[in-house]
Amino acid sequence: MERELLYGWRKEKVSLREIGRRLGRDHTSLSDELKRNLVVKRKIILCSFEG
């Protein structure tokens, strides 16, 4: 649930600090989450082009 909110708010251009306040989380942990999933998505996209 939180992950969907995070991505929805980012799409709406809400800052990580504001999202952190809304979720009761540190903005750096939210940033780490976004980076982790960005790497996973890039790997999936690159693999789909290679195959």
C-alpha cells in the first residue's frame, strides 16, 4: 500500500520530504526505495531488449 502511495505522489511531483511526513518515514529511506526499484526496472528493460 505504501509503495503505491509513494509512486502516486512522486508522479504528482510531491517532494520526498513531504511524502516522508505523510507516511511517517525518513525521506532517505524513500529515496533508497525508489533507487532500488529503478535499477530493477532498468535490468528488466535491458533484458527484454537483449532477448
